Amino acid sequence: MTGADINQTGQRHGDRNQTGTIRVMIVDDSLIARTVLRKMIEQTTDLVLSAMANCAEDAIEKLAQVEVDVILLDLEMPGMGGLAALPEILALAGGARVIVISSLTTEGAEATVAALSMGATDTILKPRPSEFTSDYRSELATRIRAIGISSIEINRAIPVRSDKTGTKTGMVQKPVRAIAIGASTGGIHSMCQMLNDLPASMDQPILVSQHLPSSFMPVFARQLEIASSRTARIAKDGMPVVSGEILIAPGDGHLIIELKDGRPVARIARHTVPNGCCPSVDPMLESLAKCYDGAVLGIILSGMGRDGVLGARCVVDAGGAILVQDRDTSAVWGMPRAVAEEGLASAILSPEDLAIRILSSRAATKWA
């Protein structure tokens, strides 16, 4: 092995990260891409390059030799390819998070959303060499930092509140008429896990706001259909809310639910929200609390930031309930943590246990 392949500051597999820096592995068949990404990492004080690989097979071999916190993975490479290798990479990565470096082509969206549903944490656009601007470098470093810190915390087994019931606000007392799911970074994998464990016979509508570009939404909808065995549609203005189906916020607008002639319909809003996200979880939850008079069960999954806190407050105040994903299974425990710390979560659970809690709650009585 050479210094060009494995950085001397990268600890061997099994070592704990005690340096405070985030160890990054680059997996890309393009020499130009590897060089540009390497320079970005070397110029960022809290990031360190652990290893570089020019194909998935090379990455798998190196993961047995170094410890990493974040892996930048290209999916389109000769040989095995990043997507086919992803399960083995995740198994060998020792808790490291994977950021997919993706194109925004149709083919890129298919592979990227598949990777996210399999356990990749995030995706970022792969630019042309001339588009590797300071803004792009700053955004990529910010994402690596946020995701890497989460990875380090899990690997260090930092104590977190393990009370399975979390902050007790009580489960919803009204018969639940709608399920709402909000998620961001790392949320697609968690969402697919949870939906897979819910019976297809569950007849409440499921409303989803996931932070994802518009071009990825059709593929995302198909992934949710496969995971849930139910119809999933991207919301359009005026579209009716259908029992037992999934309605997804488009990538360029917030999903709002309003009553029209006594029936719930979708509205697409594009106003700026305090958290800056689009689509945002907050307006979806706020509108559902009003439309369904609080008969709502909200679930906040893995994601960065605080999107969902304001909406969760509206749901709880109206008599509904909020469940959040736990720290250990979240790629980034930002959104769930923010809701929990505000005292709005009835339970803090893994995706599998969230499904069990949904089915064992009063909301599930008519689904048996």
C-alpha cells in the first residue's frame, strides 16, 4: 500500500477516532474527481483523507485496512460498480456513512434513490471539473461534517437517553385519520424499513415530506410503492387524499392538506419557511393538524436540522401524537432530536419498533 492510496493519518481498522477530525474515503474511477475531492479534503482542517479507491473492489479491500467515518461513493464505475458493492461496503465500514456522488440524470436518479433506500446516507451532485466552485466545496464539507460527526458519535458509543418511551406526551386519543412522515438525510432507508413492516391493509392515508430534489421524486415514489405494497403518488395541486395510499410532497413545494367540499385535497405551497427547507415537514404537519382536527400520527425520521418541530407542536396541541426515530438507527439525529428535546415525542424508537408502535397503538384498532 502507498501513501497515495492510504493517508498516514488514517487509523487501522478497529481503532477509534479520538482526533476530532472526520476521516474520509473517496471511491471514484475518475482520476480528476479523486484529485479534486482530495484537494478539498486536504484544505479543510477538520477533515482528513483516510484512503482513495478507483473502483468498488479496491474500496472493499482498503476498508479492511483503514478506519473511516464518511465514504464518498461514485455509483457508475467499471467492474462491480458502487451500487452492487454498497451492501458489502456498508457491512465492512464499521458504522461509516456513505454519501453518494451522483448525477441528476434519469439513470443517476434511479441508482441514487436505490442506494439511499439500501442504506446510503445522503447524495450530492457530481459536478464537472469546471463546476467545482467554492460554494460546492463548502456545501460538500458541511454535509461530510454533519454526517461524519454522527458516525463518530455512534462509533464512540456516546451515552444517549435510552428510555424507550422517550418524553411522554401520551399517544393520540382520537381515532387516527392520517399518518404523516417527515425525513431528510438518511430518512429514505428508515422509511422503507418502517413501511415494509406496516400491513398493506392499513387504510389511513400516508403523507410524506422528504428532502429530495424534484428529479428524484418519481424514483422515490416507486421505491415507497415497493416497500409498502401500496400506491404512492407525487402530490399535485387539487389531488384528492385517498385512503390507504401514499401522497408525497414534490421536490419544489410544500405539501398542504385542505378541505374542499368536506374532503381532504392536496395543495402545493411554495412560500419560504423558517427552516429554509423545501419541501418542508412543518407546513404539512400544521395543515394536517387543522384539516383532521388533530386526529394525526406524525413520524419524524433521520435528518439534519429542525424541520418538523413547529409542525409537531401543532399536531400535539391539537390532540395528535408524534413518534421519532432513535439516535442509534438515525444517520443524522437532528430532526428527531429537535422534536424530542422540545418534549413533543411520545416515543423514540427504531424504524422497526416505530411500525410496531403504530400497529399497537389505539390508532391501529381498525387495521387488525
